[in-house]
Amino acid sequence: MTFSYQVEQQSNLEIIHLAGELIDKMQASELSTKVDEYISENKTKIIFDLKELKYINSSGLNIMINILSRVRKAGGEIVITNVSRRVNELLIITKLNTVFTVTESLELALSKFK
């Protein structure tokens, strides 16, 4: 399974729906470029919806950390939502659940920006 994403805009938010397996930096190069475009346009309120993300490894986590760092440096925030049990366990083991804002639903993620 490959990695893909779709973008949905809601008022002043960018919702990025991740799908597949995020295991390689090359897979996410387009996503990283897209986020850099958002930063340059001062669109720094982003939700990563992981509902369709089946697998992520340490390289995938590193990609997400790098994106989060760039967004926060620009004064923004990323909220992660709809995390599978497997991905959530990985976030807990790596203690990244204390770095990222993680919510159980898209509605809760949206409320973090109100």
C-alpha cells in the first residue's frame, strides 16, 4: 500500500487526510512541499486526519515531527485526529503523544482551533 493524502479546507483550517503507509521521506515530499506552501500563505492551522493511515514507522514519525516544527516556528499548530490503536501505541511508546495534540475525532480537533 502506498501513501497518499487529500486536502480539505474548512474556514481558516487545512485538514489533511493521510492514507496508506507513511514509511519513507520520498513518499511525503509532496506533502512536505504542500505544508511549506501553507506556511508561506500564513495558513498554519492544520489538522492531520489519520483515519485512513494504516501504518507509520520511525521515518514517517520523523516526517511528521519536521512538519510540526516548521508549522510551530511559523506560529501555527497541527492537531492529529482519528489515530488508530496501532499508531496511538507508537505515539505513546515514543512519547510523541506529549509533543503532538491528539484528539479522538475530527470534531474535537476542530474545537482545538476555536
